[in-house]
Amino acid sequence: MKETRQPILHIIVFAIFILVASVMFYLTQRQLITLGRVRAKVKGLSESQGRLVELESSLPAYSALGGSWQKTLPTNAKDVAAFAGQIEGLAKTSNLTITINFDDFPGPVDILGHYVSGLGAEITLVGSFSGVTNFLSSLSGFPYFFKIDKMTITKPETKVGVKAVFNGVLMMNIKI
């Protein structure tokens, strides 16, 4: 009788051993898969860190460029007054009489399907035609984004020369 029990006991022990080995194999495989995912993520993060180091070296140049662009977009009434003062000075150097009328409040302006803030303005110049062309040429070199939507040139009622009226928008850096 003992001989019949020993093979059954050996089979039970062997089955338990196979069961334990299978569970250990399954758990080990899960850990290996998880380890592979973690390694891939670490590699991706390491590559991203390398790109960030590259970008960080060029950040001061972009920061300075962004700062200069911020100056081109007025953010308040003081900045708009600075723009007005500069174009008044430009008109004076071109021997032109200038009148500037701004809208009361900024509004949305469609620029190629994107809406940005802008302050409507009407600039009226009276003087010589060459003065007006010099004014426009110099205005294009100013550090502001002024979009001219409509330009009308007529003869003034009382003076010799031309009267030029520019309807446009001064782009601003504000949320509306």
C-alpha cells in the first residue's frame, strides 16, 4: 500500500511545484513587461530633457525677441499715447498737420481668420503729397502694428496740397 501512495504524493508535489513555477513565471513576465515600459518612458524623458537643455540655451534670445514684440503691441492708454506722440512727431518732421481720433474701446479685429484686439483710429494729414508718402514710409518702420483699412486722398478745402485720411486699427496686447 505504501507503494501506491508514494507515486500519488510525488504527483501532488510535482503538480504543486508546476503550479508555483507557473505563477512565478507569470509574475516575472508581468514585471519584465512593466520594466520594459518604464525603460521606454525613461528613455523618452531623457530625450525630452536633452531637447529642453537645447531650448534653454536659446531661451535668452527668444525671450529678448518676445520682449521686443511685446513693445510693438500697446497694452494700455499710456502706450497708445506714446504711439500717438510718435506719429505726431513724424507728421511734424514731414511738415504735415495731423489729427488723430481713436475709438473709445478696443475691439476684435479679424487678421486672416484670427481675432486679435485692436483700437480703431482715424489719422488725418494735411500737407504736401511727398510729405504724406514720407509719413507712410516712416510709419511702416515704426515698432507698432498699425493696419490701414482705408485710405482717402483728396484736395483740402482751404490749403494747397492734399488731405489724406487713414482709417485703421492699432493692434493691442489685451484680452477683450
